[in-house]
Amino acid sequence: MIKNYLKIAIRNLWKNRTFTALNILGLTAAFGVAILLGMYAVFQLSYDRFHENGENIFMVYSEDSVPDGVEANISKSEPFAAALKEETTGVEKITRYVGAGVLLNHKDKQLRMSGVYVDPDFFDMFSFPIIEGDKQNPITSETSVALTKHAAQRIFGDKNAIGQTISILRDEEMVPFTVTAIVENFPETSSMGFDVVLNFKSQGYHSYERAIGRWDVENHEVYMQLAQNVSPQQFEKSTKDFTQLHYKNEIDNAIRDGIQPNSNGDYRQIKLLPLTDIRFANFNQGPVIVSRTMPYLVLGIAILILFIACVNFVNMSIAKSDQRLREIGMRKTLGANHKQLFFQFWGESILVFLISTGLGILLAVLLLPQFQVLFSTRASLSALLEPSWLVILIVSFIGVTLIAGGYPAILMSRLGTLQSLKGKLEINGKNHLRNSLMVLQFSIAILLISGTLVLWDQVEFMRTKDLGFNKNQVIAFPLNGARNDQQALQLLRDDLQNNVNVLSVTASNNILGLGKDGSRSTSVLGFEYKGRGVETHMLVVDADYIETLDLTLVEGRSFRENLASDSLSVIINEAMAKQLNEEDVLASQIDLDDAVYSVVGVVKNFNFQELDQHIAPMSLFALPNWNLRNVYVKVAPQNLEQAYTDVKAAWNRIEPNAEFQGSFLNENIDRTLRSERTMTTMIGSGSILAIILSCIGLFAMSLLIVAQRRKEIGVRKIVGASVSSITVLLTKDFLKLVIIAFVVATPIAWWAMHQWLQNYPYRINLNIWIFLGAGGIAIVIAMLTIASKTIKAATSNPVDSLRAE
């Protein structure tokens, strides 16, 4: 029986090979792309879920009341972690955590690696298995170091690393450390990445020693493992007394300054963020917002693409049913029952789906390398091979075949014998269903096209926005060599001083945008000013910083070339000047750490943070002997490529063992927009595929409708109908459907894009032309899809049309 079903199915599919090919083509493309998109979404959602104690691990942060509402703060002070564990209940394990690049030496090798400084509880909390060495106390000593397997191979090759000595640059000198453990390479789905693990106390003076016992210096993150019998909400409530004790001055100052408490009546509240939420958390806009919009959006696009392909299949199956009515009638006359007919037609659908699924998997495998490069992801198809996801995929496949293939099969198998033999399919609502599905198809396509256009405009707006500094002529790179920052900077100035392509050289302790090394840092400074609390971002700069970046000086002067004379001077931005609220801001003085700094200049606001934040108060200091970390080189606009080569060559002469990680600031800004670009590319790719799939269905429907109306077309031509009138007759129904789809999709697209744009303080204004453009694209593509067939039908010889009947 099954063999007979299969033989008849293959025969029927081959007989209607044009429609079979269109179905397989559409379903293959849909399955292939859906697999890739699903793989990406599953990979993103799987981050940090491999830790055995993951459900009980949290990042500790605080929500502080500020004049504008609530502000999230993840930075903590040196004594915070120990005090929290001792003075509250529910803390099972706790660790401080700070990531930093480290310069490592071993014999003739000098390597720049990513390091983390943590407390000994780190390896008990997180599932980073130790495969060699001390598995109990790998970093208890301040002179011990643990390496990942990959890092150990880079340093020692195939030699045993345990017990070996390496040197790490700290406070401008190489300090020896003993390798005590080798850690298994962390999974691709780990948001924590490192090569070297050191004891938290092994940091340099500015990072650790000067902060010992000080609650006012906050420079690291804290993670804790919660006891089994304590909920996060219970723990947060229990920390109220702890907060009142250790942050009494801050709370009193907030009350004094008239700042409003949060909904619970607290001015500072300790909060816990689950480990699996950290990757999706936004700390930049008031309270922490956890959003998995991106992976769910990608998953939604995959489902919509599958839906459109299945709609095509249903529509074509129903439309083709007219040509199989007599076959159904004959089968029923010969004794076939509903069940047998259903399995025959459903079997044909399953065969098409199985072929398409196989080809879709092959397509996904072939496109995987390009997909990984295009979307900068390490996701692989193995993400879908976990048992839970395999079950979901199998159930989804059965569900899709049952719905997409089962409905037409039920429809045809339930026909009466006489009705089938007459060759007429008279089912109420048949065209309504077909038209509704086509409207839904094009609505989805128009929605995705609208989203792509809005996203593209917003990204271009942010990319080309005037950020208040010169981003086109300035090369930035980290001071990642063995020399101290001041010495390396001076040597670089001396090397480039006679280069005609170099206009100026400066440095600072932060990076604008996102550099090649992926680093980004900012320092926030709080102090008392005339009886009220004031906060400002702190930036330490070298001479010519303002001139090199072309910052606009609104009032006062820049720093003098001899920075020693300006060691007690400060230059502020307009946001900071507004916060000081002085008539003569240049007469203001700031009292910090027993030193008084005079405001000597005001610069126009410039974007030194992410573009989804308003410009915050900023203060520029010219502090001597400070770690500057990043160089900025302003080059002549006439020969940017040669200038970049010259700067790279100069750095290689100064630090031959250090990697040059330079990039123009406009490239750094582009990196900060990576998630927006990825979203634009994915939605854009989805919209292209959606419109292609919709047009495949439209083309197939136009073939069937033209075939069904051939006699009508011939009669109309004989009685004098023109080619244009017949073309309009055949296309107007389709045009109506696309217009209805535009009317349905536009309000939804406008609302969705309006909500998304609210995440950005600097954003485009939505206008009707964007959505008219999306509708116009859909209409033009739809008309071009059916134009060739309708025009050919309208210009054909009417005698041929009548003879065909």
C-alpha cells in the first residue's frame, strides 16, 4: 500500500513538475534560511547556561536615585564583597571580578592576552573546569596564575605548563607568576572570556592597593552565588540595613539635594541580576532593562519565512485541486475511502517537504561560513542538535506538514463522488481563503521591508551624525606595549614629528567608540559642590587633546603644552557647566581629594559614550604620570592610507613585540553600531526572502488563473478587447490584494518602529514616505512577477486559446 502511494505521488509530482519545482524551491529556501536564523537565535539564547550553579549565580548591582530618576551601577568598592558576605544572610559564595588586558613575557615571547582578576571562590561558582594542576586552590596565592588550555599552548607549546614561571607587566615592571592550573577552554556561549586568571589582589597599585578599605572607589564587578533556600527578592529586601550602614553619606546627600526615592522609598537599593540575563541587560538607560528582543526577533523572522512558504504550498495545492477532481471521483467510484485519499494527498505533501528539508539542510551547511562572517557569530548547526531542540524541530516539522499538507488533503478527500466527476470544485470561501493568505504574505513582506528601511535610516543617521569631534582624520590605538604610557607617547611624538602626514599626537585614558581590542571604559567621579552632590565622568588627557580631536572650545582656554602647570586645572563640557549652574563658570573651583581644581575652559558637548545615551557631564584633567592607555593621532586628510601606514610603522619601531590595533574613529563608531547593523542585515535579508517567496506563490497563482481563463481571454479578444484591458483584467485582483496588505501592514510597522526608536535619544523622524516606499517596492515587484505571464496571455492568438478548450 505504501509503495503504491509513493509511486502515485512521484508520478503526480512529476506530471505537475513546474508547480512541484516552485514548491520545492520556495520550501528549500525557507527551510535553509530558517535553520540558519534559528541556529543564531538558539546560540544567543544559550549564553551562560552551561554553568552547573548558573540558576543561583547573580551579578550584584545597585539602583541609585539621581535627579533624573534611577541609575544602575555595576561598579563596586574593594570592601563591598567581603562585607556583603559577612553582614547579610544568603551569600553562599562571592567573587570580585575585573577584566583587563595583560602583557605577558616568557623567555623570548611577549604576548598581549586578556586577563581577569578574581577571588578564589570564582572556580567554585563558575563551571570552568581545571584539567591540570591545583584543582582546589589554583589562585589562592597572589603570585599564582591559571591559564586556559589555548593560552598555555600559545606560551609553552606542547610542554607541560604547570610549575612554569611567566612574567606579567604590573605598574611598569615585570612581575613573576607561577602557573598553578590549566583551565579548559571556555565554551563559545560564555559571556566571560579570558586567557589568564589571577588573584584579585595581584592587581597594580591604582587598581587595588589605593582602593583598599575605601567605599568611594568603585572599579570592579561582583558576582555571588545565592543560598538554595533564599530567593533573589528576599535577599534584596534583606540588604536594606547593609545599604543604610555603608552608604549613609550618599543617602543623606540625596535627601539633602531633594532627590526622590524609588517606589520602595529607598535611595539606593542592592539588586541581583541573574547570570543568564547579563548578556541581554542594558545599564545605560535608568533601571536595568533585560531584553532578548534580538534573538526572538530573529526567531520570529524564521517563523514568518516558513509561514510564507507554507502559505504558498497551501494556495498552490488548493488551486491545483481543480485538475485532480476527476481522479478523485474515479478513485471513490472504485471504492477508495476518505482515509485512503487523505493519506495519498498528504503523502505527496510529506514527500515534497522531506525533499525540501533535505535540500534546506544542505543549503544551510553551504551558507554557514558566509553566514558566520556576515553576522560576526560563532553559532554553528550543533546548537540545534541538543535533545530538547531536536524534539522541537521534529514536532515543528510534523506540525507544519500536518497543517500545510494536511489541509489541502482533507479538502480534496472530503469531496463527494458526483461533485468530483463533474470537475467542479464548489467550496464556499475558497477564494476568500486564498486571498486572505496572500494578503497575509504580502503584509509580512511589507512589514519587514518597512523595518529594514527604518533601521537603515537610523543606523546611517547615527553613523553620520556630528558627534562633536573629528572622527574622519583621527587614528586611535591602545598603548599595549611594555613601556610605560608616558614614555611610549613621547617616543611616538618624536618619531612622527617630521612626518608631513601627521598633524598632532595626544592620548587619554579612554577610547572613543569601540576600538579594535574591544576595550571600553569610563570613570565616574562624585564630589560635593557648594553643599550639594555632583557627578561627572572623568577623563585624563595629554596635551593637544582638544586640538587633535577638533573639540569646540566654548569658553576659556585649552590645556597648555607644559601640562605640569595645568595639573590643578580642569576643562568641562557644557553638560557639566549646566550642572554647576554658575553665571561665571570659569571662576568655579572643584574640590577633590584635598586638591582644588580650577575650571579653565568649557568645550561643546561631544558624544564620548554609546549613542543610545544622552551626553553626560564630563571633566577633563591633565594629571601628571597618569596611565593614558590610548593614543590619538590626527593625520592629514589628503593621504589617509599612507598616514595610517606611517603611524603603524612608527609604533612597530617603538614596540616591535606589541600588536598595532589602530583604527580611525569612524571605524570605532561603526563598531558601536554592530548590533543595529546585524539587526538591519537580518531583517533586510528576511524581507528580501519574504518578498521572493511571496512572488513565487504569486507567479504560480498567475499561471493557474491564466490557464483557467484562457477561453475567456480568447472570447474577449475576438469581441475587440485590447491587450492593455486584458492585462489590467488579469492583474487588478492581485493589485488589490497587495494594496490591502499595505493598508494592514503600515500601521503595525509604524507602531513597531516608533517603539524601537524610543531606545535612542538621537533618532530619525518617522514619515509616511518610508512606508509608501515599502508598499511601492512590494507592488512593483508583484506586478513585475505576473507581468510576463499576463502580457503573454493577453497577446496570444485567440484561436489557440479557444482550441485549447
